[in-house]
Amino acid sequence: MTEGDSDEALMAAVAVRDQRALRVLMGRHMQRAIRMAERVTRNAADADEIGQEAFIRVWTHAPSYDPKIARFTTWLYRIIINLAVDRNRRPTNSPIETVAGVSSNDPDPVQIVIAQEEQQLIADALAALSERQRAAIALFHMEGVSGREAASVMNVSEKAFESLLTRARFTLRQAVEKIQQERRRRT
């Protein structure tokens, strides 16, 4: 197995327990898996665990993977989203207070603070979405997955995915407006 092999060829090797093939797949897709999980769970620690668990499942379920049914990335995204949704259903503990600091080495700290506030606004607005809506936004807009592939990942028809994405965009827009209004009232 080499870096140049397709994901599907690597999965065939993983199915016969080739650890090198799994390492190549992990090298290609682990960061994306963690990023996707974090977008759904909104928790970096959970996202790391989900990324690891996803590849454990890739290893254990490799013999059942069928490239005629779905591309590897579609199959992997489905695993990640299912794990993230399951993780969100668990009761959570309140995290210890987090502090966001501005680095004094940065040339323009005001711009950094503004960018952080905008990122927080989007994060807060995304939190108002349902898990499925967050997953749809993350797949389509943040990961650049096509509508067809995203529908397959989420196990819905393309039309249902389009509808879900439309509702998610509308809800996201409303949430951003609401948060902005609340912030204006406070100042």
C-alpha cells in the first residue's frame, strides 16, 4: 500500500487487516474527521475522541465496506456524524471556565478581537441549530461536500437534504440576527 492508492483500494487492504493501509487513511482523513466532529459537537475534546473512534470503526467494519454503495469519505462521514450525534445525546459536565486571550505579539489586537467575536457569533448561532442542521451546514458549507454526497452521508434523499439545508440556513440567519440584537441591547 502506498500514499498514491485510492481510498477504496486502501479499504480493501484494511479489510484484510493491513495496518499500513489504515495509517495512510488516517493520515489523509483524521484532521477532517476531527474538524467535522467538532462542528457537530462544538467540543474539541469530544471531537478528538470521535475521530479516533471513527477510525477504530473503520478498522473493525472494513470487511462490510462496499465501494459500490458509497465512496470511502461518504462512509466515513456517516460514521462521524452518527458518533457525534450519539455523543451530544450524552449528559455533559460543565467545563472549567475557559479564557480566551489575545496574544500581545500580534500586530493588530483589535482586529483579532473582532475576528474572535465574529467567530463566536457564528459558533453561538450554529449552537442554535439542531444536530442534523449543524451537520448539513458543516458538510456542505464548511467541508465542501456535494449535495449528493452529503445526502448520502446523512442517509436522506437529495431533495430532503436540500430542504434540511434550506431550513438550516434560515435558522442560522435568524439565530445570528437574534444574537446581534441581544448584543446591541446590552451595549
